[in-house]
Amino acid sequence: MNSTVAPTVHSIEAKPGHRLVPALVGTRASNQIAYIACPNWCVDDHTDCPTMLDDIDHNGATVGVVVPTYYESDDDHAWSARLMADPNATDPRSRAAHLAVGDETRFEARLAPSAAEKLADELVGFAAQLRQLARTARLHNQTAGDSDPSMDEALRRLRADKWRSLSDEDIAALPIVRLLKAFGVMVVEYDIAGVELLGEPGHMELRVGRATRQQLRDSEARRLIAEYAAGARRV
Ligand SMILES: [Zn+2]
């Protein structure tokens, strides 16, 4: 048995860009160590589980980027790429060194070196677009004045408390549109009879039955707001 090993080793050794490594060849029930030609970039430990000689492939180290998300309920995305070669594949492109590129959601894409170079060029363009989008988002947030979430919250509270400066007389006399604005009321039509007011100032909802006449809508809204204000002042 040991007499057949030496010639095999000798013939493989000549292959450039490869080294001889031990591999556990066979099945779990029956296997043995053999020396195989493994590309210099391969990081697999070919002895970690027994594999039939025809099924041994070679994998380089994985490189990649993580796409983080600020929603804790969602998983981060990861894009990865690595070198691969499957010496026993029927497709010559898979026998040659190629790239496996994946995003964890589907089967990996296999790319010949030329296709990988083209993808790399496109990713450079994508990176520039990504920067541009980030710049636009940053500018938008600065102009909108809500780049700071705590500032946002303070403004919201200030707006929500605006109604407290209104007297009962103001509530009775102000044009209905200004009154709704002061209390932060959104008017929504529902399939209900009459009018009801829900929520707290700043985010109140006035539910109005579709059949309710405009005049009644206005007077009911004013009455409900006055009722709310009187109740809230007592607290
Ligand atoms: Zn290998």
C-alpha cells in the first residue's frame, strides 16, 4: 500500500501555485489520509471531515462587508466573496479558479475573473452613489432641523403644550382651523355617526362620520376640544 503513495506525491509536486496537503479521503466509516494538490490560496483543512476524492474542492478566505441596520428586529445583511476551485467539476469554469459571491439570501453567484473585475468596477460606482445618497440625507436632516432626536422630542413637547396658552374664550372664538392646529388635531372620516375626539394634544384624531354636515363637524369639534381642555386643566 505505501509503495503507491510516493509516485503520486511526486507527480503532484510539480504543479505550480499548489502545495501538497493531507486530506482525509473516503467516508466516515472508511477513510485514509492522502496527499492532494491544494492551491496556495486555499484555507480549507482537508482533514477535518472525510470527503470522497471527487468531492474535494478548494476555498479561499472570505472577504466581505456587513450592511448594518438600526432596526434591532432586522438582521444585518452581509455580502461576501471568496476564491474557489472544484477540480472535479464538469464545467471547466468551475474547475478553474473563480469567485463565489453571495449575499446570504440565495445560492452564491459564480464569477470568472473577468466578470469579477467588471463587478468590482460597478461597485466602485455604487460606492460613489452611496456617498452621494448619504450626503443628500445628511443635508435634508440638517435643513429639516431634526438631526438631533432629543431636539425633535423637545419641539414636539413644545408644540403639544401650545394649547395651554389658550383661554376658554379663545377656544370658543378662534377659527376652527387654527383651533385644530393649536391642539394638533388630524381630521379623519369614518363610517360612524357623529364626531369623536381621541388622543392627546399634538397628536389628536377627530373622527368624523362621513354623513356629518360641515357645520356640525365644526361645532362638535369645538365642543369636544373645549371639553378636553376643561378636563385637562382640572387635573
Ligand atoms: Zn484546498
